[in-house]
Amino acid sequence: MPFVGSGSIAQAIGLDKVMSKRLSSASGVMTPRWALADARDPISITRAGELKFPLIVKPRSEGSGLGIDAGAVVHDLAALSRRVEWLTRRLGQPCLVEEFVPFGELTVFLIGNHPPEALPVVQRPIDPVSRLSCHVIGEEVREWLCPVELTSELEAAAAKIAVTMFEALRCRDLARVDLRVAEDGTLFFLEINPLP
């Protein structure tokens, strides 16, 4: 079926959070420390538990926030084990476990090619309790936080990361890159969505 946007390889790698993390590291883009965990491999859960809590548990190969809700952020090894077991059973795939950056979240839309143009950075509102993004939590929250001060320097740094990942993945036409921001302004790549 014909479509515009990135080709099938970029789509597949963009959907695979583990491969995207490996690509970001190879491209010199910071990402939170992470591990792969699978309920069918208890040792992988123990290894993931060596990361610094709190952690967020996500399905390896899903998008649009599937499998992520307020229970996705865990604070100890027992909760990590329960969440990985639940998510593996529910979606039949391993989990990406990463150190959770609770301060803020940005998203950068890109359009065009050689080089793509980064549109103005958007700060996603976050839930003050779970610190998860509005697109994951939904309408359950009455008040949202937007704690990041969008300076020109921060926007330029976010756009640079987004373009780097777009080009590393060999995206085409359009994509969206999600980032987390630490309280000190450090940016961390979360994922890229090549959007067919």
C-alpha cells in the first residue's frame, strides 16, 4: 500500500524502543539508562532492577502510549517484577525498562528532508502525581504541570537531537521525537515516531 513518510525499515526500527535506544547511543544522543526485561527470563528483571529507581516499564514494540499508565512507573524491585509480568502477559513481548526522568517532557515535530526542519518545540503537560505525559494519562487529571522553561537554547538543543535521530534512522518527510527534560535542563531521547 503506498504511503508518504519514512520507509518500512525506519518504521520498524522506530517502533522498536530497544533498537531506537541503541541507535541514539551510537549517534551520541543521551537517553535514560535502560534494560530489556521479560517475565520469561527472571534474570533480566533482576538486571533491570540494578538501574536507579524510579523506573518506567514500557512494551518494547508499541506506540501511542499502549501499555503505559500510572502503574508504569515503579519504585522498587517487587513492583518492577509485577509490572514486567503483567505487561509481558498482556502484550506478549519483552519490556523496555528505563530510569524515569520525572521533571518535564517535550516533543519535536520534523518535516522535510536534507535537512528536515524542526518545528517549534512543544511542551507536553504532565500529571503532577505520576509525572507522566498528558497523552498517556488522559482526562483523569484535572490540573497539569508545564515545568520546563522553553528557552531558545533548550529549544535549539531539542531540535538538534530530533534532527540527529531523524537522520540516523533515515526518516523521510515527517516524524516526531519525544524527549524528557531533567530539572537541570539535560535532555534525554525517549523515542522517535516516523509516522507513515
